[in-house]
Amino acid sequence: MKTGKYYGTHWYWDAEDREYVICATWLHERNYPEMPDYVSLEAIEVEEQEMNAPDLDLSIGSPVWKSVYEDGMPMADIREVEYL
């Protein structure tokens, strides 16, 4: 994977078991062969949520942010960010 920004889909369920589809933007930087690559969570946003479900706190350090960060960058369906 080359250096750049990528986005992928994550899922989150709140305490009421409501499902949220989260789009996360990740920064991936290739490193030297003897060192691991650098991956950083840059931003998250809700793409889908159930009707009448409350908006989530998406700030850094929130439970949603931590959940997405712990899931890590989804290598199966990751897509490069395209700027228009």
C-alpha cells in the first residue's frame, strides 16, 4: 500500500443496540523496511443511522472514535481518498 489517505467502513452499535455505519479516513505512510508503517485515524463521520437515533459524539477520544481506532484500518475494503 502506498503512502496516502484511505477511507473504509466501520460499524458501531450504541447502548440501545442501534446500528451506525461509520466512514473513517486513515493516513497510511510507508516506512523503512526494518520499521513498521505509520497508520493514523484522521476523521470519522456517520454515513447511515436508524431513524430517530441520536447523533453520536465523534470527537477524538469518544467511545465511537476509540471503537473505530481499535478496529484498525479495514484492509479488505479500503479505498483511496479522491479529491475533486
